[in-house]
Amino acid sequence: MKYLHLIWAALFRRKTRTVLTLVSIITAFLLFGLLDAVRISFEQAGQSANGASRLQTQNRLSFIQPLPASLLQQMQQVPGAKIVTYANWFGGAYQDPRNQVFTFAVADNYLDLFPEMLVKPQERETWMQTKNGVLVGAALARKYGWKVGDKLPLQSQIFPDRSGSKNWQFVVDGILNAADKKSGAFFEGMVLMHWKFFDDTTPYNAGSVGWYVTKVADVNQADRVARAIDALSTNSDHETKTQSEQAAMASWIKQLADISLIVTSIMGAVFFTLVLLAGNTMMQAVRERTSELAVLKTIGFGDRSVLAMVLAESLLLLLIGGIVGLGLASVLGPVISAGSGGALNLPAAGAASWIEGLLLMLGIGLVVGALPALRAMRLNIVDALAGR
């Protein structure tokens, strides 16, 4: 620490170059923090105390393949299955195809399995009695100014009604609020319609179900219940795959994209570029200070001291930029989540992300500083002072 002033002075000898390099490092670790938050957000999907007691059943071939509604009664008879409900993906857009709205056609008892969603009793009763009624998420209601009693036109990108039109008309009967505003933001960004109205209105559903959700009586018996449910359709044309809510979410996401692979690939490219950039900065810095390093050796600094000082300079450069970048990611993650209306739920960088980030800072700092530090250690005083 007694040489910190020398290291600091050497680091900011060329202020413009150092600041530009710091901006690159800050950007890299900001991106690392945000992308790691995206990965964690997807990995945590379905992880909750309530989610642990829910099983999701989908077509074994693909989640876009429907299942027959006749499975409902059979699943209700499975020992350990407490409540069974079902839903279909509707897909919707409000006013403009770019204004995508997560819309689901659900059974009347769907909310009984999801205590994470809160609806006023009177509004739920009205919804149950209104054929084309919908419950809208609070975030969507705030975004578009929807109120209870409003008529709500939605466009479906998939399902036309029996007249061939993809413009559907609904009535807002209630507002969906998340019990936990932090972890349940997704619930406030969805619309729930009646499955019966959906099935009666479009000629393309024909009594089929997108997926089933089963609440088990005992979480410890979830695996046995899942196997029993899948056994109902063995060797049929609609074999099922039943798994925990978390596993189902991960499976759905992976069919769309391997988030972990994407994040790892992007960050690999970013940090590879960062190593080249920071390494070039350190090489130039040491090359410009050849005579100064020779003077340090002349007045008594040993080879190891010079080596340590150059390495410390490299580590300090990475630590300053990395800590600022991860700090910005911790602040921006929740801000982005709040601005997305529930579509994203990016947590602030946690302990695991900070530990991984600090290890990356130290590792990259050692890598980019190793070669210039060795060059400085092996510097010949006479040659350096002679300009050779």
C-alpha cells in the first residue's frame, strides 16, 4: 500500500487513454451484470413456495401441441391431485401489432391455484358471470389507462373468431394485482379470458387444452403424482410430460432459446475483446515509461517490486471499471424491470454475481498485466536509459 501513490500516478499518466479504457471496462461489466440478471431471472422462473406445489402437464412432443379436454376428469381422479385446471395461449395485441399483450384463456378455477394473483371478490364474481369478460394486470391497466367496465378490443395473431376476424371484443371486469410486487411483476402484465368463451368463439380449438396445472396435496409426493398423470396417456397420440412449474418454465424457455448459452457466448466475446483492449493499454503504458522504470531500479527498486507495481496497476484498472460497471447494473436492473411493465424481472446483482465479477476482474487484470509486468521486471537498466 505504501506504493499506491506511484501506482495511481502511473495509471493516470495518460488520462484520456485511461478514461476511455475505463469506459470500455465499465460497459463490459455493466453488460455482464445485466445479462447475468437475465439468466438468473429465467432460472428462477417458477421458484416459489406456491410453485413447488404445482405441476404442469403439456404434450410430450411440444408445448404448442394441444391436449384433449377429456384428460381433465382422469387427472382429477389421480391420488394426490388436489385441484386441476387448464389454460390455452391466446396471444394478443392492443391497437398495434407491436403492443403485445400476454393473454391466456383459462378455466374458471384457474385463480384458485395461483394465490400470487389478487382480484377483488366483487370483480371476480362479475368476471365469472360475464362471458367475454377479462381480468387485466395492474401494470397493463396503468400503461394503457384501462378501467373496470371498459370495452377492450384485442387482436389475436393466431386465432380468428367464427366470422374469420382476428379482432376480438372483451369487457374489463377486474384488475389483477400481484401479491408480491417484486417477484410477481409478470402477473400484472397479463390478461385472463374465459376458456369457454375462447373455445366457443374460435373454430380452431375444438375442445383442446394447451396445458394443465395440477395442485398436489403433498409436495413430497409431487414426483409420484407426475408419473401417475403421464401414465394416463401412455401409448396414445397425446402422450404427456408432467413436471414441476420451475422445470416446465425452463423447458418452455429452452425450446425458444438457450438463455444460458446465449449469455455465455455474448460475454465470452465481450471479455475477449476487453482482454485485447486492456492488454494493449498496459503494453503502451509500460513502453512509454521504460526510462522511468529504469530509474526506479537504479534507486533501489527490485525486479519483483517493479513486477508487483505493474501488476497492481493492471488490477486497479480492472477493479475500478468492474466495480463501477457492476454497481450500475445493480441500480439499472430494478429500474429496467419497473419500466418493462412486468415483462422483465431483473434482480440487482447479488452476492454470487459480485463474487463471479470480482474473480473476472482479478483474472483479467492478471492476464493483461502479466506480459508488460514481466517485460518491466526483465528491463536492463543500461539499455533502457540509453533508449535501446
